[in-house]
Amino acid sequence: MKNVTIVITTALFVACASLQPRLPLNPASAVITADDLLKHIKILASDEFEGRLPGTRGEEKTVAYLTEQFKELGLEPGNPDGSYVQNVPLVGINGTPSAELKVAGRKQPFKLHKDYIAVTTQFKPSVSVKDSEVVFVGYGIQAPEYGWDDYKGLDVRGKTLVMLINDPAGDEALFKGKAMTYYGRWTYKYEIAARLGAAAAIIVHEDGPAGYPWAVVDNGSTGEQFELATADKNAGNVPVQAWITRDKAVQLFKADGVDFETLKQEAQSADFVPTLLDAKVSFNIRNKVRHVQSRNVVARLPGSDPKLADEHLIYTAHWDHLGRDRKLKGDPIYNGAVDNASGTAGLLELADAFTELTPAPKRSILFLAVTAEEQGLLGSAHYAANPLYPLTKTVGVINMDSLNPWGPTREMQAIGYGQNTLEDVLTEVAASQGRVVVGDTQTEKGFYYRSDQFNFAKQGVPALYADGGNDVIGKPAGWGAEKGKEFTRNDYHKPSDEVKLDWDLSGAAQDMQLLFEVGLRVADTADVPVWKAGSEFKAIREKSLAK
């Protein structure tokens, strides 16, 4: 999940940019145009592609279209087996949940979609949790490096854990202060619950700390959900993964005579002690399970230098979205125009630009359109675990997720700023466009952990997630920020994410020209990107390269 709300650039950054040397972009970048981006987006986000859900006719059409485009550009098949695809084995789970909540022995209102959602990732016909004790565990974090343990030795086996989204904010010495760490991600919450043997984990949703409204949680859990196929059928995962609204959490705690806000404040301290509520919850989830062979689509431009051609720079974008919901009245298709037909269009345009180069870059370029990002970054996780080319020989990854459709901007942002030296190349190239690079001001939402480059970072590969700017040229101050908020509020993960008449993709084209030049300089330069001091991924890379 992600958000296209971007940061505001100050006049100081613009002034600094004017002091940077301006080097011309390679002329090949000129083939990247707003018209060509729009052409691809209109096709990929059309109703004919049915929302591009993995395992559907929409996937078949998407994979066929991307393969055809790569072939027409003259790119090699990216898979060494001679194909343009990497198979990604998935298991589709379509669950029908029901639940019952009791406080002090009295049944409480607990309505699906309105109050809660619940899914299971275990490949079973049904999963049940009966009268499980409920315990509030604060943020649900065990972080020994920070001297933090929200469990304090409590045996939570068979219990249902209620956790806050995000991680404690405040002290810069703990959890990077305001900035979210991986401990704040919902994926971590369910992972720790499984590790400790809980029967269920319930995350309390709050729009601000989560970074998206309840509708995103609800829509994302509706219909078939996918998991990577595993030998143990995900038996080690926590049986029930659930969310509740903040209002329902307040009601739950109040019914037990506890103030939610008071406990939430206590959870900000390392001295927090888990609280066993006088409550029990039951879940029953009936599943339809099927095996699906989904696909990453991959094309390759071989490097021109025999000494460097076995090294790769990867551009990534996820091609999938949420498909269709036949229960919806009116428009049932989640077209995903911004998210992420736009990024996939950007990938195709970058491929087009690179094929214009003579000679080709010294290092090889891989164009990787991954599946099932919306299901939990599954396609990129599969590639990172099963790389077609060694990750130790992969010098960097540049990811595109939701391009800017509102016009040229004075800045571009590096999500998770401060991670690696790809950001330095981005800054240098941006200066040649008279632009600057800034970090995301909404660091508390953890966007770096929410898109496909994260799976490569976890394996130690320097990875850049560059997003569009907000200071839109020719528009009043704050206009771009408001457009981003409108998208998140009205269109994000909704059927209304369609091509709009007011789009201006010239800014997106400019951004792709910038990322083209970044990749070209990395592919042609002796020095390779590295993680910066303080990055949690630095030691992983150094260890992998030392083998």
C-alpha cells in the first residue's frame, strides 16, 4: 500500500539547486513523453484488463501486453530460460469470516466491514478460534536493540493480541523518532504474533498512523487474497489476521472499564505492561483455496562491456491491482490507473529509451514488472528469493509506484531518504533539470517498507524508491499536496482510480527522464551504489558480498 501525497519544497532547496552544475541529459531520454505514458496507462487501466488481478483474465491480458511491448522494443527475454516471464506460484484464498466478541461475558456488536475485517493466510478449508482471551500488547514490538519488549514475558499462546499500528514516536533515540521502522508495519505485527504462538492478531486502525483510510483496509481484504505457495501451507502463520476500527477499539476498552487513550499513551513507554482484558473473541473463516501460477514479466538489455555485462541494474514496477468486485453496484472494476498502470507505463517508456542507446550501457539493464504487490509485495519477494541473476551482481534497484499525474514539479522525493548513494545520483541528475531532491515528510507512514524495492533492500541490494514532487509549477502553493490528499481520500484502492481528464503527465515524463539518466549513470560508472552509514541494510549487503 502507498500514498501519493508528497512533500512541499522550500525556496531554499530551489536556490541550492541553482548552484549545482547542470549536465545535459542523454538525448535518448527524449523518447519518454506524456503522450506515450498516457497511451500505455489507458490500455492497462481499461475495463478490458479487468483490474489486473493475478490469476484472472486480467493477468493474461497484462502479461501478453507487456511481453509484446518488450519484444517490439527488441529486448531480450529476461529469463535465462528464454522466456519473458518468471513463474510465481501463488495460492488464492477467498475467505468468508464471521466473529463474535464478548466483554465481561456480554456479547458486543461486531459487524464485518463496519467494525472489523478478518482473514487467514493458512491454506485450509476453514480456520477457527474459539473464545480466545484478549490482551492489549501496545505496539506489539520486541526490539532488543532498543531495549523494548511489549510482552514482558507474558505467555500469549492461544490468545488474541490487540496491537496499535505504527511504532512508538517521540524520542529520536528510539525507533527513529517520528519515522516508521519495520516494527511499525502491519506485516511485522502478524509475524511477531505467529512467532509467539498467538491465536489471532487484531490491529487497531487509525487513519493517520496507518497512512490510509479504513476503506483501504476493507477493500484490500475483500475477495480473493494471495500468498506465495509454501511447503507448509503457511501453517506457521498466525491463524487469524484482523483489523478493527479505532471506534470499535474505544468501545471494546470502555466496555471493560478501560480508557483506550490512556493505554495508548502508556504504550509509548518501554515500561508498558500488557493488559489482559475481560474479553473473549471467536473467529470462523471458511475458505475457498486454489493454486495460481502468476508471473513476473522480465526483459533484458545486455551490457556492452564484457567485463561488466554480468552485473545488472533493475527497474521495477508492479503491474497488478485489485481486479473486480462483482458485489459492487455500478462500476465493479478497480482499474488502478495511477496505482500502478502509471508506474508500469513508466517502466515501458524507460525500456524504450534504453533501446535508443548506441552503444548500450556497460552494465546490463533488467526491466521487471512484478505481480501481486497489492497482496503483500509477493512478486518482488519471489524474485528476491529466487533471483534470475545473482543479487551480489545486482548493483541497484529503482522502483516506480504511482507516478505524478498533475504536472511538472520543482522537486522529486526520495522515499526513506538517507538510505543509499542512489539518492546522491538522483540529486545530481535532478540538478541538471533545475530541480531538487527532498525526503518524504510523512516518514511516520513508512512508505519505504510499502513497495517492491523493500524486498531487494532486505536482501542487501541498494534500492531507490523515488516519487513525484508536490510543488507543481504554475500552481498555487499547496495545490499539489491537496491533489495528493484528494487521490488518497477519493480514489486510492477504489474503482474511481481511472484516467482523469485533468491529468497532466508532462511531470511524470520528466520524472522518468530523470530516472533514466540515474540508471544510465549507474550502469556506466565504475563505482557502484552502497548503503549509507546508519542504514539497517548496510550490514546485510556487506555480509553478502564478503561470501
